[in-house]
Amino acid sequence: EAGVTQFPSHSVIEKGQTVTLRCDPISGHDNLYWYRRVMGKEIKFLLHFVKESKQDESGMPNNRFLAERTGGTYSTLKVQPAELEDSGVYFCASSPTLDWGSEAFFGQGTRLTVV
Amino acid sequence: KNEVEQSPQNLTAQEGEFITINCSYSVGISALHWLQQHPGGGIVSLFMLSSGKKKHGRLIATINIQEKHSSLHITASHPRDSAVYICAVQSNNDMRFGAGTRLTVKP
């Protein structure tokens, strides 16, 4: 079974440009999470989808970030316009339910570098 | 105070040594994850625990729910084990992360 996959694995863009990151969760997983780790800091939660609905987007840093999950399948995270401080590794995870012990599976991350 | 505390922050070991990384948390959890992040940024899920102990190869993870504490052990450490090890807890709809432990294993 395919795991959580993220595209691209690396992206280098100039300040002011737009970048779209994609996460394909494990098929059938209702829950999809986005996180990021900026250089030297711990991983921070960005938002949580349950199917196509945003359950919790309290971690989104500002309105330059837009996440979507149309149809409840894959999700995109768009940064527009990108700033230098957006550089970091963006992770996605999915889980089937929110029940006790339900395992979350992580993608390998997208390394974003804004220059 | 962070809800998930890891220790140590940095750890340097000689090849072959037994390594322990600790994680303490202060919230009620449904599961705890140990993750491994390589220098390139990619993340690997090592273990998911809700009780007891799990073993995979040279890696062992334990959790004590009553004490809100988990440990990750690496036996016969190797330079390829060098990475950042992250403890993450699932609490209701949320995932909370420790700051990570940077492990360097020298040959």
C-alpha cells in the first residue's frame, strides 16, 4: 500500500513567487494534517482537514498560506507570495480516524527554500 | 513550558554505544510517535505506541502511560543512525511535537 506522498520533495523559489505543495494521503484516510519545521525550530502544526473540511486551521501563520482539500482526497498548500521566513520543511500526515491508537502516517516532507 | 519535552537536545556517541532518548509529556494522549528526520529533511515514522513496548531491529521504544514518559533506545549504534529524533504525541485532534534530539554517532 502506498504511504503518504508529498510533491515536490524540494522547491527553491524567489521571494514573492508562488509555490504549491501537494500531499496525497493514504487512500481512505479522512484526517490530513500539515506541519512545518523552520530552520532550527521545532515542528509546528499548521492545520487539520477532516475529509474536505478544515477542522482546525489555528496554526496557519498568515493569509499568505492557503490550504485546500477538494473532494477530500489530496491536499494542496499554497504560499503566495512567499517570504524568506517561509523556508523550511513542510510535512503532511494522515490518519484514518481519531480513535484511540489510530496511527498517523507521515509523508517525507517538502523542503522549501525561499531566496 | 512545552507540553512535550525531550532530552537530551544533543547527543554524541561512539559507534556501538547504547543510546537512550527520553520524552515526557504533560497532556492526555491517544498515541505517541517516534520520528526520525534525516539531514535532507525527510521524515520516517519509527514507532507508534499507545502502551508497552515495541522493537524493530536495533530500535526499541517504550511508553509508561501513568508516568507520561517514553524512551527510544538504540542498541549497537551506527553512524547511519545519525539524525534528529522527534517525539510526537496525539492528543484528541492535535499532534504536538518535541523539539527533537540531534544524535551524532561517530565511527
